[in-house]
Amino acid sequence: MERTQSRGRNSDGFNMLICEEEFHVEDHNFLHFSNQSRQPVTLFTPGRRSRLAAVILVLLASLLLILDIALGVHYSRLQETHLTLKDTETLEKDLVELHKQYKTAVENIYATQKQLHGEMESQKETMWELEHQTKRTEDYKVLIEKVTQDLGKLRSQIPKISNGCTHCPPGWLFVNLVCYYFSSNNAGLKSWQKAREFCQIYGGDLPVIDTKDKEKTIVSYLLNHDPESGFWFGLRDSKEEGTWHWLDGTSLVEGYWKVGQPDDYHSNEDCAAVYPNENFFKAWNDLECGSRQNWICEKAPTYEFPNGTNTS
């Protein structure tokens, strides 16, 4: 019994594990007797050990195979869902390039905004001029409306004029509803001031040639009747202001000067004379007011109606 107990406390930890080789024949009856009073003891023969080991190995191999398959599937999924190191490096390069492009785009936006601001500043003067011209257009519209009203009033007087007789002083010409006097060599030559006094005696004055039509009418008459001489008209230079003014006080806006005129020769040419010239846009010259020239007078005609009423 002591031998059996010492075997039951071996290092393998298996209690009551007894090898079959240790049994003798005489011990067989004792074992038989003991089996009647103890629990059955499982005996492992070498064949059973081999089969158990084989089963365990098969189970381990199966487990390793399952683990290998699982790891393979997991790795395959990682390859499908995760990036490789090369892909990561490519993405990093692309990200750097996109950052550069973004920086360039932002710089271009700032440059464009700066250019737009500069162009808007340069357009201020244009906008001011547009505003000015718009105002002038509105002013012209008002003026045109007034002129249209005045023209309507004048047209209402046409029947009265057509029913009467026009009268200009003897030697005067009725041209474009105006009486003109053109001096001749028989009447002599006069200074600008003396010529004006002559016109005023007859209720007129030196003419104001402030339209293209009047300029063309007067120059055309001179070409046909006195193609050599110059004639005084109602334009004079103001030394105080240095500008040319008409006798009615208005400033000269559009002149019909010869080439290089007015030149104010010797700083003493302050009166204007008109000359016959085929190009009536180049017919004026400035002369000394005291020089003796022919002259032109202008006045409104008088009208005599059947009832004996005179108007001017």
C-alpha cells in the first residue's frame, strides 16, 4: 500500500495512476479485491496514448488551419480596405501639390481683387464725366423744349408776315428774314467803330455771325459781289479777359478763322473782319480796329400790314 501511495504523488500530478508493468501475478487478486471497494481506475495503454495524441494533434492542426484561414481572410480584407505604404506616399505627394495649387489660387484671387480695385478707381473719372454729360443732356432737353415752344410761336406769326409787306431801308437786302447792308467802295471805308455807328443810325448793328448758316450766306454774297475786300462784323477781342465777344455780350463759341488766325499781330488786332473765301469755314481775320475796311450791317425788317400797322 505504501508503494502505491508513493506512486500516486508523482510529479505528473495523476493520483492513482498505475502502470501495467508494475503489477505481478500475485497482485492481481488484490486489484480485483480493491476494485470491489474503490472507484474504477482508468488504465492507459500505449495504443490508447497514441490514439489520444493523434486526436489531439488533429484537433490542433484543425485549429491552426482555421486560424490560418481566418488570418488570411483578415489580411485579404486589410489589403482591400487599407492603403499600402506606396499609396500613402502618393497621397501625401498629391496633398502637397493640392496645397500648392490652393495657395496659388488664393494668391491669384488676391491679385485679381487688387486689379479690380485699381480699375474701379480708374473708372471714377469716367463715371464723373458720364454724370456730367448726363446732366448736360438733360439741360439740352429742356433747351430743346423751350426752342420748340418758341418755334411754335414764330410759326403762328408766319400768316401775318406773309400777308404784309417787308421793308428794309434803301440799299439793304432782305435775306433769310433779316435786312443786311453791304458797304461798297463808293461809300468809302471806315474803322470798326465808325462802321458800327453807321449801322446804329439805321437801327441796326454790325452782324453777329454765330451760326453756320449765317456765315455761309454772308460769305457766299461776298464771293458773288466783292471777292477781294474784308468786311467788319460784330466781333471784338476783350483785352481785359483775353477772349472774343459778340456785340450782344455773349462769348465766341465757334469761330471760322483763317489758318493761323487770330494772331493778334503787334498785340493790337482786336477786331474781326470776314473775307470772301470758297471755304467759308476759313474766312475770318483779326485786324487793328482803327484800320479802314468795308462793313456789314444787320437789322430786323419792318412789316406793313393792310391796316397800315408797322412792326419791326
